[in-house]
Amino acid sequence: MKFVRNILITGGAGFIGSHVVRLFVNKYPDYHIINLDKLTYAGNLANLEDIEDSPNYTFVKADICDFDTVLNLFKEYAIDGVIHLAAESHVDRSIKDPFTFAQTNVMGTLSLLQAAKVCWDDHFEDKRFYHISTDEVYGSLNQEGTFFTEKTSYDPHSPYSASKASSDHFVRAFHDTYGLPTIVTNCSNNYGPYQFPEKLIPLFINNIRHQKPLPVYGKGLNVRDWLYVVDHARAIDLIFHKGKIAETYNIGGFNEWKNIDLIKIIVKTVDRLLGFAPGSSERLITYVTDRAGHDLRYAIDSNKLKNELGWEPSLQFEEGIEETVRWYLEHQEWMDRITSGEYENYYKGMYSNR
Ligand code: NAD
Ligand code: DAU
């Protein structure tokens, strides 16, 4: 079959990537979606079981850092668009092992940029290189009522955010130097189905289910701005098709929560759905040593995206959290399969020094 577009999505077996792959495969049957993923501990093909046999979908297991393989893929599939999500994504891991973050997030992005430049050979019409980044590159907001805009200066504090900031700079440099048609978006914290249970929300749902301690970093007063992952995927679809080349768009839902308040909502919801006495799992809350360099507050101003492209989140937070908790409780086998083996060992190591 001849496809109208051949789109390379990197990191498609991960949390956000799997939602983006699913949306594109289902919505655009005339696009060929090539999912390139190394299948690290965070990559899981079970996230895509429902679409894996679709005629417009191809999975390729490869490392974005392997330039020759990436270049061959560009040529073999005549790639004309890239949506780049592959990354090491967990801040705590970056504190333990910064090298892997620099390697994947910086060198891997550079490898993709160079492959696009070489393969497209200055014929950039109808091409697009879309890099998915994070609000963490902007640093921390210490004053209430302030927001990150697209003009906020970069001020990363963790090895993770430093590596993402560096990759963003490389993407923009490839536009400014070679004319590569790039777009960057910086999004706030995502939540929803298929998130690896090292991240706050699925970790806590799983721990409540097993009645294990809920490790709250510091005093639990850090603020994060939460967006339902499907709304992020919808924004990516819109920006990939309608966003302006060389632009940056912030993505977020104006939905800030102090960690401890969010944790109490999760406890209440899981207790109710599992038939535990209301709020009884609050006794599992355990304050632990704070994350090193823990950013106090993130909050995204996504008005540019709303005003220029008309995007708005579709789901209210209460609805999204209810749906998310239900999903994890209905997919306990998915959770159990990935919370064993390698992850289990890593998780023990994480807390051995606390
Ligand atoms: P994730 O950790 O769930 O998934 C990352 C995916 O990338 C995995 O499938 C993994 O196998 C793959 N990968 C890792 N290294 C690779 C390599 N060298 N080559 C090929 N594939 C590799 O991450 P996520 O939470 O889905 O985040 C996806 C992207 O979105 C990342 O770039 C992240 O920085 C960004 N982001 C995430 C959030 C969030 O809240 N999760 C918010 C804003 C931006
Ligand atoms: O803001 C976007 C970023 O959101 C993404 O770029 C990252 O890839 C993603 O992992 C996420 O980063 P955070 O560090 O904000 O997410 P995490 O779920 O790890 O933590 C959320 C908050 O909860 C943070 O303030 C730390 C705290 N926390 C986290 C864990 C795992 C705890 O208190 N206890 C925990 O066990």
C-alpha cells in the first residue's frame, strides 16, 4: 500500500509515546507509522497490543543513539515526519545515573537530527521534525501566580532537565544553522494509563493496592501541573499538523496540585474503589528524604497554544483521576508484570540509602 506520509515516532512503546502511536495509527490509516523504540525498562509493547496488527503500523527495535541504523531507517521508510519522544524520563534515575541521560537524551536527539538533515538533504518542503520536551527545562517557580511561558529562560536543575534542555537547544540549532523544519513543545506532568509505576501517581496506586508505604519526598509541598495524557497526545497531533516551523508551544492544563493534596485524592479514590474504609490508607503516607535539587513548583501558561491553534484540555481533573485509578485497578496484571525483575531490583536500590 502507498501511504501519503511516513512518520517516525520514537519512544512509542513508552507512556506518552504509546498514546501518540495509538492516536495516529487509528486516526490516519493513510499514514505509515514507524515506531522506533529500544525497549528499555520503560518501553513495553503490551502498551500497544490493540494496534500492533494494524496495516499502517511498523515496530522497529533500535537505539536512537545508533546513527547508522537511524539513517538507514529514514531511507528505508522514506521518513518525512518525526515525532521524537524517546528519552530517559525519570528524574530520580537521572540523579543516580546522569550519563545514560546525556547519552540518550542529548546524543540520541543529535543522532536523529543529523539523520533527518542527511536524508532530507536540504529538501525540507513538507518535512517536519517535532521534538517533545518538558516544562522542567524552565526550572522552578517560587512565586505563586507566576507561570512558565515560551519566553521563560531555561534554568534546569536536575540531570534529566539539563539533558532535555540541551536536546531542545540542539533542535533549535539545527533549524537556525541548517534550516531543518523543527518544532519544540514543553509539556507539564502527564498522568493516565500506561505510565511506568516509578512515577508518583501509578506508584502510589500500586502501593495502596499492596498496602505498602507511600514515600512522600520532603514535606509534600512541591507543586506539579497535571495534564491527562490523551490531551497531550491530541495537542501533539494538532501541533504536528498545524504548528508553525521554528516555534515553541507550551502544553498544560492550568491544573496545579500540591503533592500531598494530590496524594490524598489518590488515597481516597483507591480506598473507595477497593472497598477499604474511606481514607484508611492515609496511614501509609511516609515522609522520606527530599529529592536532591527538588524543584518547588511548575505551572504552564498554555495560552499561546489555545489562542493560535485552539487547543484546550478535554477532561476535567476529577474525571481524569477517577478514570486513571480505575484503569490501573482493572489492569493489575499489566502492573504486576512490570513491577518485577529488573525494576524491582532498581526500586530496592533507590531506597537503600534513605
Ligand atoms: P517513558 O520513560 O515512559 O518512555 C520512554 C520511551 O523511550 C520508552 O519506550 C523507552 O524504551 C524509549 N527509549 C529510551 N531510550 C531509548 C533509546 N536510546 N532509543 C530508543 N528508544 C528509547 O517516557 P514518557 O513519560 O512517555 O515521556 C516521553 C517523552 O515526553 C520524553 O521525551 C519526556 O521527556 C517527555 N515528557 C514527559 C512528560 C511526563 O509527564 N511523562 C511530560 C513532558 C514531557
Ligand atoms: O513536568 C514534566 C515532568 O514530569 C516530565 O518531564 C518527567 O519526565 C516526568 O517524570 C515528571 O517529572 P516529576 O519529577 O515531576 O514526576 P514524578 O512523578 O517523579 O514526581 C512528581 C512529584 O512527586 C515530584 O514533586 C516528586 C514527588 N514524588 C515522586 C515520587 C516518585 C514523591 O513525593 N514521591 C515519590 O515516590
